[in-house]
Amino acid sequence: MTNQQTIEAVATVLPVLKDMAAKLHHDPDYLDRLITQEAASDFLGYSEKTLERWRYEGGGPRYVAVSARSVRYRRRDLIKWAEARLRENSQQKPGEAA
């Protein structure tokens, strides 16, 4: 990664981190509060149908089955799931250190 690419990546992530830090400051339970499938979909950037498919087939983030028709997620679990999939290159295998 070049210096310019690093600067661009940081510039993209920094507003997101600032927003999350502000939310955590005002709401200490932000990461652990249960959110709807729609909010989880927005948070991850995947469709609700994709989340539903992952629940059925496996491989998606952990969720809370409140009832047979009610599902919730925690932001903490969504972040953990996404971070477990970080790769530095396409040759890297799951579980290898980044």
C-alpha cells in the first residue's frame, strides 16, 4: 500500500470512527444494544436477504433469536464477524494472522 492509499484509507475510516466514538461517549451500551435486522444490514452494508440466507446456511454474524419471527444483532458481534474476515491478500487463508 502506498502512502497515498494509506492516507485515503484513513480519511475514509476516520469519520466512521469519530461517529462511533461520539455514539459510545453518549451511549455506553451502543455496541451491546440489540438492533434490528434492517439496522444490522445498514451497519454491514449487506442486504437483509443476505443476512437471512447467512442465518439459514451459516457463516454470518452471531444473532439473537428473540422469538421464531424476531431476530436481533449486537454491533459488537457484527464488528467481530467482519474483523475475522480481514485479509491482506487473496492468498491469505482464514485464521492466518494478517
